[in-house]
Amino acid sequence: MKSILLILLVTSCATESLMLKKKELLPYKESSQLTKLQGLKKSINLTGVTDLRKTNLYGSAYTGVQYQKTPLTFDETLSALVTDYMTSALEMRNIQVNVESEVNLVIEVEQMWVEEVIEKFQPEKAKCNVKMNFHVNLPNTKWSGSYWAEYLSAGNLGDGTEKLAPTLASCMNEIVEKLINDKKFINLLR
């Protein structure tokens, strides 16, 4: 009986995950650039998010007294997470998101990973890697762009798990900035 309880305890600990919340996706101040656009005549219809990642996890953290590597999940699906984040990020930059727009935007998430970085004699940090592909379909025009971002948070005496969501948000903010600074993309909205 003790061996069965031990197996259950070990198995349950191994499958635990740390859940991040969508509302925590706020970039660090130093990486929260917000370019506002003017003179756009067209809005965007965010028609879908495709997950091209090879895992349904978002990264890993070190938890507990023994710093056990723990997988990260979100309180939302990838599609809902990216759709909500991109809608908000685009609208803050004066790009309207409207389901009736003829500018259909499809997003492919190739990579979205954030993890704690623990190095000997160094403060805890977090780093992320995000890669997204964007495809616009208009009646007479097609456009595609691919952008990636890496970000390493500053280290301090705080817990590294608290740096995960803002680090990932910093990567995502950089992706949005690269997208809206692509002249070919913006010309589709003029």
C-alpha cells in the first residue's frame, strides 16, 4: 500500500504545472514601446490563429524548495490568448479590429516559449522566444510576414516565476512593433 501511495505522490508531482494568467501579460516598462499609427483607412479582421508549435506548453519554471522544473500553461487557449492580445495591441496602436473588414489576418504561432534562467551566483531571470507568421488576404492582394523576438529579463532578488508573464509579454510586444513598422503591411491598411 505504501508503494502505491508513493507512486501516486511522485506521479502527481511530476504532472503538476504552473498556470500563468492572461491578465499578467504586461511587458516590462523598458520594452513596452507603443508606436501609434495615423491615417489608416482600413481595419483588420483577425480571422484565425494557428498553432504550429510542437508542444501545448508555454515554457518551464523552477518551483518548490528543490527548484523542480515545472511546465507552464495558460488560463486560456493559445488561440484566445493570441487573439485577445493582438486585438488589444493593434487597437492601442490605432489599428481597428473589425469582423466586417475585408483585410483578413491569419496568425501562425511557430514558437512561444518562456523559461526561468537560474545561473550560479546570478539573480533569477526569465527569457522568451516568440516567432509568429502573419498572412493577409485581400481580394487582389496577398501579403505574408514572419517576425521573431527574444527577450531576457533583468535579474534581481525577486522570484524568477514572477518574471515569466512580463518577459513573454515583452517578446509579444516586440513582435507587434515589428509588424506595424513593416511598410508593406501598413500600406495594405491605407
